[in-house]
Amino acid sequence: MKNLNLEISTSKNLLAFSAGIDSTALFFLLIDAKIPFDIAIVDYNQRVQSKDEVIYATQLAHKFEKKCFISQYPENMKFSEKDARDYRYNFFHEIIKENNYESLMTAHQLNDKLEWFLMQLTKGAGLTELIGMQTITYKDNYQILKPLLDITKNDLQAYLDNNNIKYFVDETNCDEKYKRNYFRHNFSDKLLEKYESGIFKSFEYLEKDNNSLFKNIKTSNIEELSIYEYDNDSNIALRVIDKDLKKRGIIISSATREEIISKKEIVISHKISVSLSKYKIYIAPYKDIPMDKKFKEKCRVQKIPKNIRSYIFYLEQEQLFIL
């Protein structure tokens, strides 16, 4: 299959499986490449067919000697695209945490990448947000891998059909009340049918441009404290902060970005402290603990931002770091 690169370095991997075209293709491509993995599937209880998809997942897992983790979406829980996504990723996160998986693999492909690009474009977004789907995203204790981002859905379906591999088609993917389906059917799929080669190259160039934005950023890490040195460009600062917070599972709004620029020191959702000075960015977990005068004076001399000091004090108390 053209442009496919399954050089996955992690040895304990979890595949987000749905029994649809994309994840079924990735399942068998991983088998072909002899890459170890287990699978996880969520039954949202929204379609009769979903029971058959879970059965198929368990059959594949049994046949190829894989673990299969299954979760039932609670019947009393509100259902929306966002709710479903949050539930799915929380489920994956718990499995990864309990079983020490090194990576979560998802079957997003080129159509999804273009769909995301177009949706962000209509919202108002910068370069980093436009190409937000990356092959590797680093979380605190694991990676999220999207190894199919250079492959179209048509190529994946052809692979399955040519090899007589069973898969399911989710009929809700045709319902344009969901925004992603509207963009897929009216724009991204049609554009790829005509301009696949050019779109593929454009994404390559955009990703190289985006990487260039961050190449001069120096980073220091002390436990969960991140310190970035930058050139006082507020736009770059916001991109760095966005990237860091996403690793911590936090996505900030445009209003929060404006608050960071105007106030310089803020606490986000009572969880994360962010401080922006002329040439440094500080990001750390929020702590509200009393500090002695000696420590405060030491922080003042070393120009440590006020909202970061309590976390550093916590590190000292835990004997993890000495200022």
C-alpha cells in the first residue's frame, strides 16, 4: 500500500477498534507487519449493529490471540459526538494506565485529516490547529499513534476488499446532522478524489513549516514543571502553551489564550498554572499550599513567577527538587 509506514517502535500497543473500514484495515496491517497489540472497543448502544461489531471484535481477538477490552456506554448518559469521544478516550486512558500500554493506536486516515483541516479552517485557526492531526502525539505516560494519516479511506477499503476481509459500515456516518459527516460528504472526500497528490504534498509542507516554528525553543522539565525559553513572540508562546496543555489533556479556548497574553499569569480549571514572562514560559500543576518567607524570597531573587512557586515548594517538600 503506497506511502504506508508502520515502523512502530513501541512494544505494548492498544488499538482503538470499531470494526469499521479504518480500524479493521489497521488491525490486519498490524498483523501483517507482526506488530504486537491488543484492542479496545466501545458499544454506544445507539445501533442494533453495534452488538455484532463487538462480537466481531471478540472473534478477531480470539483468533489472533489478542486481549479485547469492551465498554458499554451507560444508557442513562447523555449522548453527543463530544460525550462519546470523551467517554471513549477516558476508557482507553484507564486501560493504558492499568495495563502499562506504551501507545494508543487510532485508525484516522487522510480523509479524516483533511476533514479536520477544513473544520478548523471554518472556525478560525492558525497553522498548528489546522494540522492538528499528527502521526505521533505525546501524552504524559504514553503516545497516541495515527499510522494511517497518509492513506485514503478508498485505499483502506480496497485493501480489505482485495483480501476478502469482513468489516462493518456505520450507517450514522451518512447522517449530515453530525458536522464531521457534513464536511466529509460535501468537501473532504470530493477534494481527495480529484486532488489527492496535491493535498498530500501540501500537508507535508505545512508540517515542515510548523516544525520550523518550534525548532529554536529550548525546554527544561522538572517533574511536571515545564520551562520554555523563546524569543518573546506571543504567537509562538501561545502555540507552545497549546501544545504542552494538550499533552496534559487540556484544550484551551480563544478567550483563555487572550487571558494568558493580557494577564501573563493564570490558573486554568484549578489544575494548571501558566506564566508568561518576556523570554520564558512556565507551566506546572496548580498547588495551593503555604510557603515560608525564606522560600518566597529565594523565588523572588530567581524571578520565579508567583503562580509557579507553590509547585516548586511542593517539589522541595517531597525532596524531588531543590531550588
